[in-house]
Amino acid sequence: MLRKITALVLIAVMALGMCAGAKADVALSYQGVVVAGETIPVTAAFGGRVSGLKLRKGDLIAKGDVIAEIATTLNYAPLEGTVTGIYAEEGDDAEAIAGRYGAVMYIEPTNRYTIKATTEKAYNKSENKYIHLGEKVYLSCTADGTHQGTGMVAGLTDDGYTVEVTGGEFYMGETVGIYRQSDYAAESRIGRGTVGRTAPVAVKGSGSVLRLHVANGDFVERGELLFETVDGLLDGMYAPDGHVTAPVTGVVASVDTSSGESVSKGASVVKIYPTESMQIELSIPEEDLFELKEGGACEIEFYWDNDESMNYKGVISSISHLSDESSSGSEKTSYKAYVTFQPDERVRLGMSVIVYPTNETPDDEESGLAEADPVTTDESED
């Protein structure tokens, strides 16, 4: 404590220009403040709507922590069937794939047969010439009636209508009669048609394919998730998940968006001051410039360390060759200098310190090239 008080008095005296004859007898010391050495932007890997962003400026965050989530577009199965012809891979441009193959993937409907029919062979009643979309019909092969089933009117055409077979087995190309009654009464016949294959249903998407949730041959129900897409193009075939995570441990410097807002690929979500980049900024009077050198060792005391039990070691990493703008033209010109050190969990940005240059040779630990030993304190100090 005595050294700290002495240093503060000396700093104050020097600031008043009253120490001309005393400097040689007292060790040099300087007031400083903990600052960030760099700022790292954390960006969105793809475009989408932000959710789960709860950080505030000044929050501490650890490497790997989830910062936010970018919502994806979910693409669902439009009908029941079997997945076939998956042409896209994760990371592909869905629209480019659809332009080449017609779709990201196809689904072969569970109802495999479609009948192209006309009312030409309908029983001669006016109501049998009027076909209703969605109505249930009964099917029977015209050869011998052994193949029977059910269907649904799926569409109307210029010259007839189509029926989707919902039950029963038939041969491709087989001719069937179509009835409104389950007893196949002749007066309920509304036409005749030929059995054909139901065309696979194309499933397209927009943006880039982030994640595939099905494989070729999978059976899916209507509404089942098939794949996810995101806005914009991904980097090559790299398909990250939807979480934005912290690349380093540090302090949140700024929050650049908010939950509910949409971001584009590469947009900044937050910025982080890495803990490992913390350094001390101090002002060196011009009369001291040639008594200090870059690479010189120093000791660091924090204002909160009243009993001076936790001195930190550091190294003068740089001394500016331009005078501090705030001191230019004044009687006391000063230059910015920076000290690197190994911060621990007690150190926060903006903390005030006193730096004491020494004549020691710094080792790797002091210069920030090795991890500092953990600081152990009594729990009562917390």
C-alpha cells in the first residue's frame, strides 16, 4: 500500500511539473487503464431471422457459448409417399439444383396409380356427366371385374377427368369402369379410364440447403420435415448449424442486431473483446521516453488490490512514435505506451492500474506467450 501511495503522489507531482530534481531518486511509475487489444466480429454464417439473442454490451462470454440462433426455412412433405431422387447435398443452392433436376427431391405417392378417364362410357343420365372434384368413386376392371378398388377424383381436364387410386391393385394400362356406388350398379357408372402411374411430386426450395432430414427410400407422411434451407449461398459445401457461437472468451463489445430482426450472410451479430488480448494503456511523458524501451519488464498493481498481494508481471509491448493528441502543443507532451500481461478472472476492461518499470528481463510468461499460473485467494476476499 505504501508503494502505491508513494507512486500516486509522485504521479500527481509530476503532472504538476514539480519533480525535476526528484525523478532520479524515485522509481518510475505510471497510471494506466486496462483496454482491449482487438475486437472480433461474430458474423452470421447465412441469412435468416435472429432468435435467442439475450446478450448485452459488457457481458462476459466463454468460447463456444451460443450467442443466438438463425432461423431456417423448414420444407415439409406435401403428401404421403416414398422419398426418391434426392439431388441436393447439404450446402447446395436449392434453386440451382431445381433448375437442373426439377426439384431438390421427389416423393413417389403412396397412391401409385392415376386413371385418365372420360364420361364417354358413362350411364346415360345427365348427372353422370357432371363430375365433382374430390368425390369418392369405385373402380372395377372391365375385363372380368376381378380387380376392384376405390379412388378420388383428383382433377378435371378439357376432355375428361383424373382419378387417384386410393385402394386396390391394378395393372398398368388396364381399363376400368368408374362408379359412384359401391355395388357397381350400372346406373352409377360415370365413365371409363386407363390405369397409369402417378407422377412423383417435386419438392423445391429457395436459398441453400442447410440440412437434409431424409434419405432415398424413406417413407414420409404428409407434413414431415424433409430439409432446411437458409437465405443466401453457403461457403462451398460447408453447412453449419443454425447456432452462432463465440469463437473466443471475452467481453461483448457491442450487440449489432436483436431477436426478431433478419440478418444477411456475413452480417455482424455481436463484437467481442477477447480476454487474451487485454493490455494496459498508459501515457509516458516525453522526458521519460529514453528511460523505457519496448520489451522491457514491468510490474502492475491494480487499484482494487489494497494489500498489494497480487502483483502482475508485464512487458512494454509498444511505445508510440506520435505524441498523444490530447497533449500535443501543451507544456507536458506525452506518448501512448502499451503493456501486455496475463489477465485472470479478476481483471476487467477499464480498471485502473499503476505500472512500475523494472530492470528485469521478461520471460515468456511475462510477455504473454505462456499462460499465467492460476491466482489463489481466500474465499473471504471475493
